[in-house]
Amino acid sequence: MKYNPDKHHRRSIRLQGYDYSQPGIYFITLCTQNRERLFVVGVQNFETLQNQNAYQHIIPTSIGSIIRGFKIGVTRGFRQNTDIYVVWQRNYYEHIIRNEVELNRIRQYIIDNPEKWKTDENYI
């Protein structure tokens, strides 16, 4: 389908004007397609594709380019080694951690979150 700016426009969920290539602490959430449990056999070592010329608008070493490379590499590994073709939901969620209070809150979220999956309607 050819790109039509009148039809194909999505509002960015990124912080407007923020330089995502600058050093910082970020909390990133990626979701698999339909929240499938694809990673229950552990972490695999997938390499990213080296040719990313199609993504010239992405700033090298930015969060977006890192996530894109990770998703491409994992998707390629799944397609080569399984019958799974679509791995990821579109986009990703990020939170810029700006202070110690936010960092500690997110650390606690990471610790507590697996226990909450038992009652999460999106996880069951």
C-alpha cells in the first residue's frame, strides 16, 4: 500500500523535542504480537542486521535505532528458526528516568510485576 499522508498518520508517543540519542536512563517496554509468550525458553543471542540504510531518518545510537536493531535481529532469528513470522507489536513504550525517586519506583515495578501477571487480563 502506498503511503498517503491523509490516511496514514499516527501521533508520536515520544516526548516532543527530546533528544533520544543523549545519554540517560530509560525504561523500555516491548510487547510481542498479541502478547504471545515467545520467550519462555530463555534469552537467545540474535545479531542485528547490518544494513540499515532504509532507516536514514533514525538517529544512530538513539533509543529508536537500538530498539529497531534489536527487533530486527530477534525477528530474523524467529523467522529462520521457527514458524513464527510476526514477533512484535508496533512501536515500543519508553519512560525517561529523570531522578532517583523515578528510578526506585521503576525498580520496584520490575520486582513486583511478574507476580501481578497472575491477575492481569492481558497476560492470562
